[in-house]
Amino acid sequence: MESYIEHLSNHDVDRLVGLFAEGAVQHEPLGAKTYRGLAEIRAFDEKNAKAPFTVSRFSSITVTGRFAAMQVRVHLDGRPDFVSTDLFEFDDDCKIVSLSVVLDPEARV
């Protein structure tokens, strides 16, 4: 999860996508858009990498079996920082098989 924060923040799309398993799904934001498979996740991350943002871990990491969650502080140039909650599911190889991102731009930090 620390690698996810690092690669997302420094916009290293290759390493970020490398954290995902084949057939992974990413719900971002949850309930609005779902990206299925590495090609769709890569296209989303390449578009995202053009935005002037950084992220950092805002909370501790909670782990239950194959699932882990954390809150992430999002810094987007020109806007107040806000928090998202990211829920991960991992496979036996510690690859991300599911990522659900709950954005909360009203949660100012």
C-alpha cells in the first residue's frame, strides 16, 4: 500500500499499474465509474498522471484477511486538500484485484 501511495503521487504509471493483478477492477469513484482490466486501469492512470496532484497516507492501514483500507490525503494544486478512503483486495501474490476509492472532497484537511 505504501508503494501504491508512492507511485500514485509521483505519477509513475508503469509501477502503479504493476501493482494490479490481471483482471483487476478499480472503482473510482465508487458508484460512478469502474475500470476493468489492466488496459482500462492504465488508461485511467495515464489521464490522472497529467493532473497536478500528490497524495499521502492520512490514516493507519487497517487489514482484515485479503482486504486493507486507508485514508489518503489528496493535494490538488489550487484546491484545498481533501481525503479519500481507499479499500483494497489483494490476491495470494499481493497484487491488487479490487480497489474502491470513496472520494470525499468535503472532508478538508
